[in-house]
Amino acid sequence: MVVGRWAKLVCSAAVAAAGFLPLSGCSGSVELYSGLSESDANDIVATLAAQNIEAGKSPAKQGFVVSVPQGEFGSAIGLLRANGLPRSAYAGMGDVFKKDGMISTPTEEHARYIYALSQELERTLTGIDGIVMARVHPVLPERLAPGEPLQVAACAVLIKYRPGWDSGLYEDRVRRLVVSSIPGLANAPANNISIVFVPADPAPAALPASASAIQPAERRTSRQLAVAALLIALAAAIVVLCRDGLRPHAKRALGRVRREKKSGRG
């Protein structure tokens, strides 16, 4: 019957809508960063919470994972970049000069020492409140060839800081720290040390706590109401179709009963 086929189609649509209902009530979350140390994961969650962005931390096979609501992904990334999170993983002297049984050339040892020195200085500088990121490029005193004069030590430093941080107040401190950490730099000319300060991009404005909490709930409620209205309409359509489809059968059955009663009287 045509009505029967229509009823089956309406029932299939109702089942599909019912399956969509649980999904519509959940905004979903997306992975922000993975493989984090617990300290970095805690800092990220705390920083996002301070700007009314709800984040979740969960352990993984390697480190921790931080997730945020899907609609907050862009804001969370911008906020963390402005705060220098997650922090870079720095290699210490012990990491660079591991005893792995291999014999290194003097050139390799020199390059590894410069790298380890820069890593240690970058880690120290980023430990100062207000500094988001630091890059240090040291040049150690060395004789490039026998008989040539000794190359003078030098260093270039790039520091990215949070907006509002007073770079002028810390410039001399950073300079003294670098001079004291790099061999031969104390006797080098003053212009052999270059320190560049650049401000980080400002963090995106945070939503008020009430707005960030209510808006996702309002979106979920509106979707739930829409799906519920669809289910009610489909149920009503099924009832009408079934009633119209059964009406001819009921009339024929009633006619048979009446005829049987008449024939019994006769």
C-alpha cells in the first residue's frame, strides 16, 4: 500500500532524528595540545580558566592532553600564544653531552657546547615573569685557523614579552646575566651584545563568565527543542497516516459483521 510505504518512510525519519538528539545536546570538545608535562598542562588549564575558557586535562600514554570546547578552540590558541604556552622544551648540559659511547670531533663538541649554553640561557630568561619567549645566539671566542687572531665573543638575544611589561627596567639585568654566562663576553666591546625586545600579540578579550557559561547551554537547548519538535511532528504524521490507512479496513470489517448479522436473522 502507498500509505504503508509512507508510514515506513516517516518511521525511518523519526529514528534518524532520535539518533541525532543525543549528539545535538553536546557541544563536543577538541584536543588542544598533547604530550604535555603535568606542569605545562596545569599552567594551560589555569590560564584558560582565568579567561573563562573551560579546559580539561587528562593523562595519556605520553604526558597529558588538554582539551577545550570546540567553539573555544581559536580563542584558546590565541590566548596561549600571547602567554607563551606551552613552554618550549629546553635541553640541558646533561642532555646534550650524554655519554653514548661515540667519539665526537672537536668541531662537534664545540657546536654542542654552544647549543647547550644557548638552551640554558633561554630557560633562565623565560623564567623571568613577563618574558614569553627568549632566543640566545652566542658566539664563543675561538681561533679559526692557526696563527689567526682569536675571534671575540659576541651574543644576540631576542626576547618576546607580554604587553605592559617594562622592558627598559630589565634590559640591564638581562645584559649582565648574558655577559656573566658566556665565556669571554665580559672583555668584549659593548656593541658585541645585541638585545632586542618585541611585544607579544595581545591576548584576545575574554567573554564574561556569565556569557561563556550561558551561551553554550542556550545553543544546546535550542537544538534539543528543534529536534523534539521534529519528533513530535513525525509522530503526529505517523498517527494520521496509520489512521487513514486503517480506515478502509475497518469499514470493510464492519460491513462484513453487519451482513453476517442480517444473514443470521434471515
